[in-house]
Amino acid sequence: MQPLIHKASVDITANTLPLSVSPNDNASLQLEDDDTISVILILLSRLPFGLGKSRKFVVGILGQKATALIRPAILKNARLRVKIVEIEPAHLSRSGKICLYISVWGDPMVLL
């Protein structure tokens, strides 16, 4: 696997991020009907001993450039590894909103 995108910002659509989200967490990408790509986190159950179900949490969508780059790989159902690279809290960001960045790894041949 090689890096396809080193650091891409996610346009956050959720009101808040769960407190358990941290850098190096896994994420997944899903192509939506309107040709946007959603970033989804799998949140584990907070019950003891691993009881309960994990749930999907849609964080936001990728920008246009990242979507255009990754879309062919998603259409081919390529194996991608998506990780959270950085989380910038709202009180430290210039925009006053939480900023989330991801990296995407995979085989570069699927982009051709």
C-alpha cells in the first residue's frame, strides 16, 4: 500500500465529534448518490466486555479534489486504508470549527 492522499480535510457535517475519536483511528469511505464521498467512523460499544453493537457515525464529506482522486478506486471496490491524521479543536482553528484530516492508502494502479 502506498499513500494516495497524505492529508485531506473533511467537511464536517456532524454537530459534534464523539470524544473517543482520536488520530490514528480507522475510518471508511462511502460513495453517496450525489457523487460525494462520506467519511464514516465505526464507534465501538461502550458496554463492558465488548458487549453490544458497534455503530456507524457519518463525520462528513471529502472535498472536491479528494473526491475526484479517490472516486475511481471506490467504484472498483479497491481495498483502501483510511486513517484519521489530525483533529484540530474548534478553539484552536481559524474558522472556529472542528477540523478533521484523513489519509488514504491503497494501490495507486486502481486510480488509472
